Amino acid sequence: MFTRVISYKGFWRSVAALTAFFIVIFLPIQWAFNGFQADYFVNKNLLKFAFVNLLAGFIYGFAITYGKFWQKLKEEDYRNES
């Protein structure tokens, strides 16, 4: 089922879109919890910061998209059995 889900048309596009959406929403929240400091992004190791945010976004996007497409395929299987 795993390979069926990840090879379904539109799966990776949805993962990429949710990853981008996560980063766009999460960065301002993260910045707000640090007091909207002007030097928040300057005092960081930007490569590590970008990698961690991309990885977190990818994990979020993959998990949500996998669940969505898994449910869709299960419903299709159920309809085809009837």
C-alpha cells in the first residue's frame, strides 16, 4: 500500500505544497515566540535553520498527504469491492 500511495498522481505535488505552507505559517509563529526580534534570523546558522525547517515541513507534509491519499485509495478499494 505504501508504494501505491506514494506513486499516486499528485502525491508529491501535495507534499511540496504542504511543506511550503507549513514553512510560511510556522516561521512567523516561531519568530513571534521569540519576541519579534529584528536579529532573529541574523544570529542563526542559516543553513542549519533552513534544513531543520525544510525537514520539519517535509515530515508534516508527507504525513498529512499520506493519510489523505491512503484514505482515498481505501475508499476506492471499498467501492470496487461492492
